[in-house]
Amino acid sequence: MDTALEEEILTFDAVEEARRRIASEIYTTPLPRARKLSAVTGADVFLKLENLQHTGSFKERGALNKLLTLSHAERSRGVVAASAGNHAQGLAYHAQRQGVKATIVMPCGTPLIKVSRTQSFGAEVVLHGDSYDEAYQHALTLQEARDLTFVHPFNDLAVMAGQGTLGLELLEQNPYLEMVVLPVGGGGLISGVAVALKETNPRIKVVGVETSVIPAMQNALYRGELVTTPTARTIADGIAVQRVGSYTLNTVRRYVDEIVTVDEEDVANAILLLLEQEKTVAEGAAAVTLAALRAGNIPGAKGRRVALVISGGNIDVNVISRIIERGLVRDGRLMSASLTLDDAPGALARLTGLLAQMSVNIIEIHHNRAVARLGETSLQMTLETRGFEHIDRIRRRLTDEGYRLHMEAPDRGAP
């Protein structure tokens, strides 16, 4: 660990000061009780809906607090940051409102929608490098060349204090909470919130959640120093941080009770569950809290009043579409079937008639004569079904009618 930073840690006073600074500009997001999720998980669940912030994430809190701590000279010169997501938009939005010029360095492969959103908030976007690390290094180069103030996404005490204002809101909205569960990337959010909670009520348990493929904070705590975790692809890309910060590691070590991990499939399922049961759009990084709770990865959660921080909702609609389809297949509500059909007039009409009798909706159908024997055609279908019993009835009926059938559907209870 950097010895120069070893003793520095976020204080409760700093979080309270941040609240006074940003209160008029930051939306106090709701904390509704999630009755359906409570029934599913066995805990008394409340959702802190930070996905409802103007730019769709909690990142606005820390970015604004940092901006408001700058001197007049620093504000006039401007700020720079490296980000491909929520930090970029949060900083750009509030810099524009504060009259501060913002420069955001993004990797060249950043989706166009994220670039355009950041530009829409008045920021200068510089595309550089093929990874966040390369963009980060270029941002530091611009900082020096242009005499800008660098705004780190998590390893900055002012940023951490701003994120901690979320914890003060939790205490005001439900002073009887027994546990708060937060996503962990670089550690800025959980650091700020943990200080706010523990310095007020030490009995509240604070739990962080990382993905099992890139558990950077867990690795740093285990080693007792800053370490770099190998990168990995994850649906929770917003918390895919390889190396946590020195400030955040110090704070987490002192105030956070436990860091747990969750698997990718559980995160995908949690995104769908939030969408279906709570009508809430959550990005992968935000859904890890529910994923860990539902998977039973958080000891002592059952029967307790638990707040899950839904940290953001900026998720690609194509990802949502794939998750929905996977969820429907898993629940027996969507399936694929292939069979061989006589290549003769009326054969297809007879098949579709049978399916209609069984209340099956055909989503997609495709003929392929090239791979079938002469006089036959290969048929692939995507069918909307009503569960596994319905699928069994379809299979039996078509087999009894003489069709050579292959149906693709998961086993009952498959994850």
C-alpha cells in the first residue's frame, strides 16, 4: 500500500459536509419496500433506487461534491476524467450545470450511445486506447498538459464523501435498517456509505458484493495491500475494476463487515427479476446486490430489514433482450423445437393446426430443404409455452402424431 496514504481515511464530518453541499442538486431517491422480493428471499427487502438519478446512477453524488470543493482557479481551468460509463455522464452533467469545462477520455471501443450522452452534457470526449487503463493514462497526460484537475471515479476523498450521502438518506428514510448491501467496484460507494452508517449506528451490517470473475476488493483485503486482479468479461461491467484505491481499501477495511461474490448467471437472473417483479431497470453492477441475496451468499440476511442499493440503470437494451429470452427459456415459457416434415402441400398447415389446438404461439419458424432428405424439409421453430407441463404435453402429442421431434428446453429447476 502507498504509505503516503496509509493513514488517510474518509470521515463522517466529510460526508455530512458533502450532504450540505449537494443536497439542492441531487435527487433523494426513494427506498420502497419490495414485497415480492421479500417473499422470494426471506428478508424484509427495501430497494434504494439510484437508477432514478438524472444520469441513471449514484455517480452524480461524488462528482458534484468534488466539483463544489474546487477553488475558483481550478474551476476556471476545468476537469478531466477517464470513464466509459456512469462516472463520465455524472461528471459531465454537473460540470455543465456548474459552468466547469469537462474533458472525458474514453476507450476507442466505447459504445456510441455512451459517447453521445456524455457529449450531450457539454463535455469534450477524447477517444483514446483500447482499454480503460490506456484511457486513464491519457487522461493523466491531459491533466498535466492542460493543467486540469483530475476527478478519479472512486479513489478521492471528496468523491467518496459525496457517495456517502446515500447512507445518510438511508438512515433518514428507514432508521430501523439492519443490513445494507452495496455493489463494489473500486470501493468509492461502499466506503462513503459505510462511514455514514457505522458512525451513526455501528449495529447496521454493511455488506459489499463483487462478481466472482473479478473480485478486486476481496483480493486486496486478503493480501492486505493493493493488488491488480486480472481483467475478465462480466455482465456487471460497471464494477469490473482491476485495482481498488488506497483510500477506499483503508476505509473498507475499517468499516465494512463483509465482501461476498456472486456468479454471472445469478446476476442475469436478478436483472430479470427486478424487471418483472419490481418494474425496475437495473444494470448488471446494480443487480449484484439482489443476486447475492437471492443466491444465499449473504449470511444472516434472512428475517432482517435489508436495503439493497440499486446503484444504476444504464444497461444496453440488447443485453436486456438477451436476458429476457434466457429467462423465458429457463422458466419453460420459451423453447426451441426442430422436426422433419413431409415436403408436401398441407403438411405445415396440419402441424400449425395441432400447435394451435394446444394453445402454442409460434414466435419464429424456418424451413430448410437443403439439409433434409428428398421429399422432406427440416423445420426449426421457436415456441411460446406456459411452463414445463405444457412442454411435456406438446412433446407427447406431436410424438403420438408421428413427428420426429427434438425439443430444446432446460430441466425443471435449472438455474
